[in-house]
Amino acid sequence: MTVILDSRDDFTLDTLRRVAWQGEPVAFSARCRQMMEQSRASFMTMLESDPDQFVYGVTSGYGMGALERLDAEGRQRVAKRPPYSKGTGLGMRAPDRVVRAMILCRLTNYVDGWAAISPEVAQRVADKLDGRPLPEVGLEGQVGAGEVGPCLAIIWDLVGPDCGEKDGGCLINGSPCASALIGDAALRARTRLDLVCRVLALSIEAVNAPLEAYDPALAALWDDEHEAAALAALNGLLAGARPTGRRAFQAPVSWRVIPRVLGQTFRAVAEAERVATVALRAITDNPVYLQPEPGAPFGRALSTGGYHNGAAYPALNWLAMAWGDLTGIVLREITKLHRNEVTELPDRLPLGEGGSTSGLAHGPSSLGVRVREFATPTFLPQDESGSTQDDVAAPTFDAYVKEVRASEMFDHSLALLAATASQALAVAGRDPAPPLRPFLAGIRRTYPLVDGLRDLGADGDRLAAALSRAVVSGDLDLTEASS
């Protein structure tokens, strides 16, 4: 199904999911095309009204070339060639869904005419979402003041003879990549949070914890909307759990604080969604074109810092740190589930001919170290370039890469807790609450119950990969998982 873009209000997280994750193409509405045509004509009239005015990248060069004033011939020459060499970045490559998200977010500046781009050039950008092969974009080494490098990688083939004044700048300026990265992270985070709730609820059932630590009445006492959301999620998953026959004494702290630690993750995810929602519809072109109004009969072109998203990288930092905090809870629970004085089960969870999951109690410690390596704040980098113009770099790419790597390490720790909880339930001869049973079945398809010696590391990797896929596919019961 084609997504119709009529105005910047159409750029939402739902649109991002449909176009970037599900591969739907886009088309401009008739009203949108008319707005672009009117804006383009008005902008060109403004240029003709005063040949000596400063319009960055149009009547001047780019970057340190901003001091250079261009005549009509110079403006045409600049418009028809890329301002810099193409660079795809380094290291980790953006998955196709992220590249599609960047292309979609490139269109936000266009739809209501704020970029004054030629409608034909805007259409060629939109056509990149029609299913054709996508360009390669590196996620590391992107340290420019804006997003010119990754944008060039996306639209390199579009800069040429058909471009007029300002078209080239409209292709490479703004912050579409930051919008795409925080949007992708927000979508992943919401689904990963659902997955986390399932694993932690399964662990609550595995340790046979008293349900009082998750009583819905606590929401009113704590008076926090995100902790209330965590309690509601856990209670939904624990609906129908055995009310009797549970342990007679409180569970260790790592189980009792789950609702409050989860509440802070709900808060981080909500903030990522808020930042993404704002970013997706924000107009960030430089220069941005304001159409005619009283006092400005030809409109105005403003040179701004709109291409720098100051909210995206702190939100990404917060997500990475949330995964780091939860990893601490998860690893403690894995260890405790292997101690019989905690679980009242056999200490090493022996399961037949020498089979044991005791290795899971010791191996995860390195995961906590790795997650914390990535769950560190990203700051505006110090300038070492000596540039007279580009003296602040945009750190969103670095923050995104760290969040991705932290979440991948976290998925491995989740997989080990899920496998351990599955094993403990089997040894105890208990079933979890009904809402958790399809999820447990999916875990056991990928990580079968241990009844003898085998390569548990390979099983753990397979389950971690299944959890990571589920974050994007939405298949939280792992129905497609197999051993």
C-alpha cells in the first residue's frame, strides 16, 4: 500500500514503520505538489529581486566558501555538482530499514514548500523508496557539523544537470538522519520493552516470587505514570498466576525492584518516542525558505542551525543506559536462579545424564561489562579542525551506534535469563501464568530444555538472535523460532 504524503503532519512513527520497516512506497498528494511548485516559483522570484542578497549555498559557496559571492553563472555551477566528495562512512552499515527511514525523513522539508526544492528533484528522492536497491550508508565516522556526508551517500546520483539553484542544498542539508535514527531507535525500544517485560515476568514465575511486590495498588502510592505502566504490564503478563503455593518469604531485591527499574525504562522509551515524534515533522533545512508575508513580499531565506538535532543523542544515551541498568538486574537474577537457597531447587539444575545449566550462572558477567562500555553518554565533540565555520560536530550517529550495540549485548543477557527461567520452571514442574505460555513455548523451540551435555553457547546465541529479530518483526512469542 502506498503512503500518501500531504503535509509534514504525515511524518509520524507509524508512517516510519510502514515505509522504513514494512517497505511501503510513498507518493506526494496533489496539494503537496502544488505547494512545492508555488514555493519554488516564489523562491526564484525572491532571488531575481535582489542578485546581491546572501542565500547560503545559492548565492554563496558552501562551508568556508560562504564568504564567496556567486554570480548567475556561479550559482548554476554550484547547483549542478556535489559540494563535497561522496563518503559512505565507516564500520557498521545501516540496515535497509534505516536507509529507507533516512530517505523518508529527507522529504519532510519538501512537502509544505519550506525547502523551495524543484518538485521534479523532490520526486526523484521519493522514487528511491519504490523498492529499488538502496545506497550504502556507514554509521560510524560520521562526524560533520551536519549530515552532509550520509546525505551525499543517499542522493549522490541525484546531483547533476537537472538541479537548479538551492536544489543541491535541499538534498544534503537538514537533519533527516537524526530523525531517522531516533525514530528507528524509538520503534525498536518500544518493542524491546515489551520483550523485557515478558522475560522478567517469566523470571518472577521461575523464582516463584510472592506477587505482592507487583500489586496494582502500588501505582497510587508511587504516583508515577511510568512506574504505573510497568506495574500494569507485569500484571497483564502475570494474570492467572498461581495465587497460592508461592514462596513464603520475599524474593531478592533484584525481583522486588523490577517495577521501579522498569518504570525508568518506560520513561526513557517514552522520551525517545517524544523526541522522534517532534523530529520527524520538524523543518530543518538550511537555508529555510519562508514564503511571502507582509513586510517580506518575496519571502525570506534564513540561514540557521536547524540541521543540528540537539535532542536525539541525549534520548539515545538514555536508552543505552536503560539497557545497561536492566542488564544488572537480569544478570543477578540468572545467578540467583542457580542457587538452591533462593529457588528451593537443586543448586546446579541437573537434568539427566550430566546435563546442567550451571555455566549460565558464570558466563554472563562479561555481558554486563560490554553493555556498560556502550551505555556511556555522548557529548558534543571538541573541535580540532580549525574550521572557521564547521566547528561543532553532530554526535547523533555515535550515540545511535552505542545504543545499537548496548541493546545487542542486552539481548544476549535477556536470552540467558529466559533460558534459565525456562529451565527452572521445568525442574520445578510448574507452568507460568497463562499469558506467558506462548512466549515460553517459543523460547523452548529455540533453546530446548537441557537434558544432557551440549553447546549451550550456540543455543544462547541462537536465542539472542531470535529476540533481536523479534524486536523488528514484532513476533514476540517467537512463533518463527526453531531449534
